[in-house]
Amino acid sequence: MQRRAGSSSSFAWAFLPFVVASILHVVLLATASPLAGPTKLLLMPMLAVPVLLSARRLTPRATLVLLLAGLLFSWLGDGAGVFFPTAPELPLMLLFFGIAHVAYILLFARYLAVRRLPWWALAYAAWWIAMIAFLGPHTGGLLIAVALYGLVLGGTAAFSARCPPLVAVGGAFFLASDTILAFRLFLPDSLPAWSSPAVMLTYTLGQGLIIAGALVALRKRSA
């Protein structure tokens, strides 16, 4: 019993670097600090800490690969403009985050699903139709890329609804983050300035809850 309690405590503390980095980044972003950019690149590496510390307890091993793939490509999406300064940033972001979402969808569908798709998940299909109808005319040559990215983003949220509650809530927050971001990218005058930190607040909540929920479920399964 004491060993299990100690293990649970260590698992919870492993998220502290990510929590601190997330709060710091959102605050810096809200105050328009030039340090907001560099701290953004700390987020996914910090979230990889609890994944790596749990690696020995994750079975099958494909779950570890999918979790790390989701974080890696999310990190590349976060830093697309920094890592590839001569390439068009937005298409690269869509590509990298699209791959991250596919990794999460495979993880949810094959290893974390505990129920059938609930009826309310149809709201995610309605979300995709509404976003394409509303933002489509403003996306220019990126319409197809945005539509495809919207499909995988909505798919991530829908498949997360089949998973334990932490994962399902995380999927909803991830969707909320990209929804706000889409309006900031294609209709920049439609949102107030505070929507920028709101993007990252919902993003960090979404990613953190997805990873925490996945690790809790997988660790219980291997116990």
C-alpha cells in the first residue's frame, strides 16, 4: 500500500515542470513579454517527463510510441517558425499537428477506448461543418489543408469521447484551443487580445489532461 501511494505521488509530481512552464508561458503571453516564445518550446518536453518516467509500465509498447509521437509532433508544430524559418509556417503547423492528432486518434481508438462513441460526440461533426462554412471563405489557398486538419482535430475530440473522462475533457480543450486559434489566424479582427493567452491556456489544459488521463489508464491496466 505504501509503495503504491509513493508511486502515485511521484507520478503526480512528474507533471509539476509542465504545470509551472504552462502557467509561466500563459502569463508571459498575456503580458506581451518577449520571453513567451522561448517558454512555448518548453511545454511539450516538460510534458514528456511523466511519459518517460512511466515508460516501463506502459504496455503494449506501441502506447509509449504513440504518446511520444503526439508530443514530438506537437512540439514541432509549436516551434515550426523557429525550427524551419525559411519555410511557410502555417502549412508546417498544420502538417505537424495533423500527425500529432493521428497519433492520438490511434492511441484512443486502439488502446484507451472504454465505451462506444456517445451520441453527443456528433457535436464534433457539426463543429467541423460550421467551421468550414464560416472560415472557409477566409482560408484562401489553404482551404483543403484546413478542412483536412479540421477532420483530424474533430476526430481526436470524437475518439477521446470513447476514453476515460480525463482524456475526453482533454480532447474537448484541445478542440477549443484550435478553434480560437483558427479565428485568430483567419479572422484576426474578430477576437480580443486576450484570446491569444486563451489559445495557450486551453492548449496546455488539453494536452496535459490527455497525457495524464492516458497514463493513469495505462498504468492501472499494467498494475
